[in-house]
Amino acid sequence: MDNSVRKEQILIVDDTPDTLEVLQRNLTSKGYRTFIASNAAEAIHILETTPMDLIITDFKMPGVSGLDLIRHVRENFKNTEVMMITGYPSVEGAVEAVKKGAEEYLVKPFTDEELFTAVGRTLDKLRLRRIAKAPPSGGAYAPYGLIGDSEAMARVRDSIAKVASTSATVLIAGESGTGKELVARAIHYNSPRASAPFVPVNCGAIPNELLESELFGHIKGAFTGATETRAGFFQTADGGSIFLDEISETSLSMQVKLLRVLQEKEVCMVGSSRPRKVDVRVLVSTNKDLLQLVKKGAFREDLFFRINVITIELPPLRERENDILLLIRHFATKFAEESGKSPLQFSEEALQILQHYHWPGNIRELENVIQRLVLMTEGDLIAVPDLPSLMRFSALRETGLNRTLAEVEADYIRNVLASVDGNKTRAAQILGIDRKTLREKLQKPQKSF
């Protein structure tokens, strides 16, 4: 997402004016709306009058500490995230901050990139929590039936609006499952041809020897089994639009015939020598790079240039992380209603795994996964164990197997300490080490923890 359009509100709390100035300048440059406070009391007053998405607070401040401020926010402002920054690093401090509710813990001095990464990560968690707790609704932004408010989808919708009123041939490119037919339908049903037929044809699903007859029709006796004259898809679509899905799957000989239709606006039925005029708008799609196929001689160059008048590129789902959450909510509501079940909720952890999964099958795969979860999950909450094993293992590889042993150990020690409220004796028992060893590990440099 373009940083310039971010409008999240961030409150920065620090008793050092220079720190306030630097943090405010840096975050404002990224498009965030920033507010500042020099102490906890001032911060609380601002919170009572202005909703905040994120609070970044110093650890040690005169009077009420950053930890006390975190506790107050967690008890009174459930829809706000918190980050802790400190110039006095310690493992105990990090554990205490996490226990009180801080999502991130930054040690001064930190780089601008470390700040922006931590802020982005924290706000992502906030969005996940809001979606996880939001009641199912049909409120997803979906002009033309295309769900998503990402910039990529905004560009697609803008292209649809521009080309719908024209008669130009449109090439819709994108991976399988990205919604190419949905875009074709949106173009047709928002065009002057909307009242006429929209005829989708899956070119890859029809054997090549039958494709010509299916597209252009045949006359009685044209071939064995042709017991009657039958119109083809182009005649059926007369006055409307035909959508040639996966045109890259057609043979070179069929491509020659398609080129003639596009150029002459006429078809010749199999077994006939008399061409027939048709008034059809042609929309085509591909999940392959047609230009590369042209270079390899697998697709005709003249047909490529003829269909490549206007191109709409559909982004893969893995590049639409925020839209994934909207699609999850849409499909969960849809399938719950269809199956007569109560609306289901998703845990934050499950949503995080779903959001960062690579989705090779794109929206079609996501739809199938959500349908399975709705139908097979007991209870009203979908949690991590309910997800397909492939996704859980993928999440494990992404979050656990690319870190150093020291990082994994430090994270585990922090989690154990937090789980026992900082009780070192109990933590040492769980870890299988004595208190002296635990103390030595806690005294290691902060970068290891």
C-alpha cells in the first residue's frame, strides 16, 4: 500500500522533546496522523477526546510510567494498540511490557526502518483484531462484485469503468483463480450491450477438434454426427459479448480463424462456405504471458496485437493482503448463510496465517478453503488447529525456521516468563534449567533477546 495514503492516528508519549520531535516527523512523513504528549496524564487526556489506533510510549517517565500507561490503555481502550520504546533495555522489562499488553518493544537507539517496520507490524495486528471481532456483514467494498479496497483493485475497477462503454476488445490477464471472468462480466453488464447475451467459453476445456464447431456452429451433414444445423457461441452472443477464457490454449489453426472473426466481424459455420455477419464484443483472458508465447511461436503475433487493444491486469491474491481479510469475511458469511449455520468468527492467529499464506490458487482456493472451514468446523470460532495442515506448516516455516537459535531461545524464554507472571523459579523448572543458568541467559546482551 502507498504510504502516502495512510491515515491511522498515532499518539507518541515521551518526556524528551527531541524524541517527540523526531518520531513525529518520521511518522508524519509516512502519512500517519500524529499526536504528542510529554507524560502519561497528558496522553490519557488526549485519549479521552481523540480515538487512537496506536500509542508509542517511553518506558521510564516521571510520575506515571509507560507500563502503567499500557495497563490503563488495555483496560479502557480495547481498540488501540501499544508499542513500548526504552533506552534502558532488559529482558525483564520486555517481558513486563508484553505482559501488560505492548505488541512491540523497541530499544533506543533504533533506525527509522526498525521504527516503520514495528509500527506497520503493530497496525497490521490491530486490523486483524478488528476484523476478527467484527460481526459478519455484507459491507465489503465491492463495486462490480469485485471485493477489495486495495490500490490494485481500485485500478482494475477504474479500467472497467473506462472500457465498459466502448466496443474495444479487452485482454484480461492474471493467474488462474484471480477472477478474470468476473471482470469480463462486469465489463459486459456495465456496457450498452448489458441486455444482450454474455457467453463465456472455456477454450481449454473444449477439445481442439470440436472448438471450431462450438464457436462458429455447423450445418447439417458437415461431419459425422452433425444431424442438424446448430448455431455456435458467436451467433448466440450476437448483439452481446463473448468471453474467450484462456485463449492461449487454442491451436495455431484456430487462432487464424479467430483473427478473421475479429477483423471481418463474420463467422463461417463448419460445412458452409457462406460467411455470416455477427455483432459481438470479444473479451479474452489468459493466465500465461502471451508475448513470450509469441516469441516461442506458440501464439500468432497478428492475433496477439489484435486482442491486445486494452489490457487489464489482475493481481494475484498474495499481493492483496488486506483484501484477503475482506474476502474471508465475505465467503464465511456467504457459506454460513447457505448452510444454515450461525456466523463464524476467526481467531487473530488464524487470520494472520490466512493473510500471509501464498495462495497459489488465488481467490478460487480461498473460497474453497473457507467453505470447507465453515462446513467442517465445530463451534463458532475458527482457530489455527482448524486450518489445513499445509497452511499451518507454511506458517511455521515462515515464522520459525528462518531465525537464529539465539532468537528462538530468547523468544521462548520471554514467553515462558510471561506465562508464569515473571516467576523465575517456575520458569526455570519449565525450561529444565536451574535459576543460575536462567539468570545468566537473562543477563546476555539485549540483541540476543
